Amino acid sequence: MKQLVSDEQWRNAKRVLYMTHLAIGDYYYQRGFLAELKRRYPHIELDIWIDDCRAKPKPWHAGRSQVLGQWLSTETHVNHFYPIAASKQERKQVIADAAAKEYDLVVFYAERRTENFARIARQISPAGYIAGTQTKPKLKWLKKFFAFKNIDAFTNLDNTPDVAHINDKYRVQLSELFGLRFDAKMPILGLSVPQNQLDEMRTWVERFKARNAATQKIVLINPLSTTAKRDLSWQRLIKLIQGIASQDSGIGFVLNLPPAELDNIRNKITATPEFKSLNIDAFSATDHFFQLPALLSLSDVVITVETAVMHLASGLNAQQLVLMRESAKQWQPVNANKVLYGRAIVDDIPISEMLKAFSDIAAKS
């Protein structure tokens, strides 16, 4: 295995910055390797940079930064994190704040905009040791060439062998990046929900059930993702809910949604005749990240198309049915009760298969 950072460098380092472009699903798997790094070298102060180093910030950056920040602030292996910058000016300030820490080691894992990570890493640590990842140059080959001339060591992610699961991919790539050997049998970290969020959502669930005296169980459905190919269409969602309700009249339905979709979906629920007799509501974790894990842990069955939700549910050992495209098999959660695959889009999965899988899961819950 190529060693980008030596054991001696880890032992001598005091301040370490790990830079990467994170989404919830990415961090769910990477966190175990970061925690193991901290376990092996408990003396280091491990800080995390989560900005994706885009030239133009995206409108969803603020929400992702807040959610990940709330999660990272509870992680014992993380000393400090730098948020996703909302503007170029803000990024300059974040870079200046990071540079003031005078990091001994900066390690970045990036699959996109690797030249930006390399450039910013050196701005943050002009005299420190920097190791990172690169992908094959395409249109920006010249920028990558000059950016990586200033990096002490790097590995090309395009050379990673094919692996069956995303956790194996991170294990292989982070082993090389960190210069450490991570055991293939190393367990994936589970989730622990803070008691205050658990109590808050337990109250929410009790109020939801009280809206309909017949409601004894909750099925949480996450029908939307970040791309239409992964979404469960509204008409398919109606049929799925109708089919589940016909199996058990004591079920209430909670639709987990992005905050921007809450009002729209609530209006659609009200306007859908098939939902008139059902206990159904929309939800989004608008106040705190751990509202969602708390609700997942309190649900009897989780049905989701969104990878972030399925991985969180997996970390909580929730009963869940996963709906995903065949092309996304690498991202399937490790302990879902059932995973169904659509050939090209999620809507390719027959409703009859969804209902059969749900029935099998519900019988065991």
C-alpha cells in the first residue's frame, strides 16, 4: 500500500485538518475511519473542513452546512469544523481562520474540484505537510498540474479497484490517503440520538397519533431525493400508501421531505381524494439535524428513496424498505430489511413488489 502520511508524521503532528466535500451519506461512512484515526492518535486535534470548494456557492449550501454542523458538533473525534462558505468573501475569511491554526498536517479527500482543494490546502498551511487525492485531468489539466506541484503527496482515485460497497471504497481510499491499514471487518459506527431530540420527537409522534384514534403504528416514507430518477412519483406514492393502508388500517403515514417541499406536499396531501380518510402528514427536520434520526427510530417501518435517510435508518437499526436504482447498488445500506431495485428509475419497481416487501417487514416488526 502506498503510504502518503507516515506513522512518525501522525505521532509528531498536533493539529490536523481533514478536508472533504461532504453530504450526509458520505459522512455516515467516513466518520468511522476518522474516529479510528483519532483512536490511534488521540493526541491530535482533528478539525474538519466541509466546504466543497466550488467557484460559485449553491443555494442549498446553507442547509447542508447547518445540518452537518449540528451532527459534527456532537462527534467526540472532531475538535472543530469549518462550515460551507456562502460566498467568496466568506470563504476567504474561513481560509484565514484556518490558516491561523498553523496545521502540521492537512489531508484532503476530494473526487471533484481536486485542484481547488490542493490550492486552498496550501493557502491554509503554507509550511505544513499536505497529502490529498486527485482524479485524472480533463479540461482543467493545467490548473491541476500547477496546483498539485505544491502538494507533498497525492494519490489518484481513478486507480481504485472496483468494490461492492461505498464503505469498502472509503476503506481502500482512506487507507492509502492516511497511510493506515483499516481492517475490512471494522464495524460501521452506529448513531446515538441525543435525549432532548428523542423526547421532542416522541411528543410529536404522540400528537400525530392522537389525530386519529385508530393510528397505532407509523410508517415514514421519504419519496423525494436530489434527482428525479431517484424519486417516487406522486401517483406511485398514492398507490403505495393505499396498498399499505389496505393491509393495516392502524397505520399513520409521515412523509419526510426537504424543507422547500413542505408546503407544496402538504397542499397536495389535502387535495388528494385518496388520502381523505388517512392519517397522513408531512415533516422536515427544520430545527435540528437529530430530529430526523429521532423520528426514524420512533417509526415502525421506514420506506425511502433517499440515500442519506436509508443510511441514517441503517445506523439506527430501523426496520426499512429501500427503493433505489440498479446503478446505485454501491450505496445500498448494509442492514436494510429489503432493497428493491428499479432498472433505470425508482418508478420502475412494481407497486406489488413494494407491498409484498412491506408486508414481510411489517410482520417482523
